[in-house]
Amino acid sequence: MHLVSSLGNGRGRIDEMNIVQALKMSCRDATYLHEKKREGKISMSESMGLWFHLLICKFCALFFRQIEKLEESSNQLSEKQFSLTAERKAKLESDFKEELKR
């Protein structure tokens, strides 16, 4: 059974068996839960399972921090207005067309 679907006992708490399952959570499952959490669609038991995984998996903890930093930077960039001079725009279009011909 896929761990993500087996976390939680339907009563809003994690029992001992679920803690063991959370400790065995794969990085793939943790990534799925992290995305669910970012969308605000994670249950309490899933959140606890993710928290346990991040306690023992420093790779996921680092990866998720990097993802959050990239998202933050991306949001800051999208808030800024970028404008190209006509000359620069023509150069980019020309370069793009040349690349397409290859």
C-alpha cells in the first residue's frame, strides 16, 4: 500500500503504527506531501508524517528549502516589470529564428 494513502487513522491523530510508517516514508512520498502542503490540501496526519520524514532526511529538508527559495525568488522577479529596447528585442527574435533553423 502506498504510504501517503495509509497515513492517519481517520480520527485526526497518528498512532504508533503510523509513526513507523512515517519513518519509512520515501522521499517520493515526502515530495508529494510537500506539494500538497504548499497547496494547503494536507491532512494533520500527512503533515506529521512529512515532519517526521524531514527530521531524519536532511536531503529532503535541504531540497524543500531550496524549492521555497526558488519560488520566493520567482515571485519577486514576476513582480518586477521588465522592458526590452527595440534593438534588444529585434536581436533576441533574430537569434531565436536562427536557432530554430538548426
